[in-house]
Amino acid sequence: MAIKKVAKVGVKKEKGYLYFLDKQGDISAAKMARGGSKGGAPKKVAKVGVKREEGFLYFIDKQGDVSCAKMVRGGTRKKKAAKKAPAKKAAKKVVKKAAKKTAKKK
């Protein structure tokens, strides 16, 4: 997977925030939800104005720059396991019980 830098920005990342490229192509950050606390509304961190190409995934790398990688679509499918023939149910043996004769007492 070839990753290429699109823009050198050098954003310093804070812990507890999610950094992403918004619809305008700028870097935004939103506070991540942790435990019972909810996340926050996104704030613009840097104006970059990246024009996106179709079929590429854009992200903020470890250096705080905007990078992109070609999206993998399809790939190789896993082979399905060979279906086993359903096990035949064993025929129940019918055991005839001797009829009990009760002797009448007089």
C-alpha cells in the first residue's frame, strides 16, 4: 500500500481528540467520547484545503501531515469451507415390551 503525503502541516495532536479531514479539506478535531462523557463538536485546527481524489483514503499521519492511500476494494475472498453432508439420523430401534399381565387376586 503506497502512502503519499498530500500536505505538510505538522499539527500537534492532543490525547483524547480525534483528528480528521473534513468536507472542506481542512483538519478538524473532535473530543472523543470516553466512559459516560459525550464527545464534543468538531473544531477546525488548520486550514489546508485539500482536493480529494476518488478511491483514496485521506488521514492525518503521525507527523500531523495530511496523507492518502489507495483504498482496497474487493480483494480476495475467503474460500468457503466444504459443506459436509448432513449426518443421517440413526433409525430408532423399536423395542417391544412384553405385555404385563397382572394376576387378579381373589
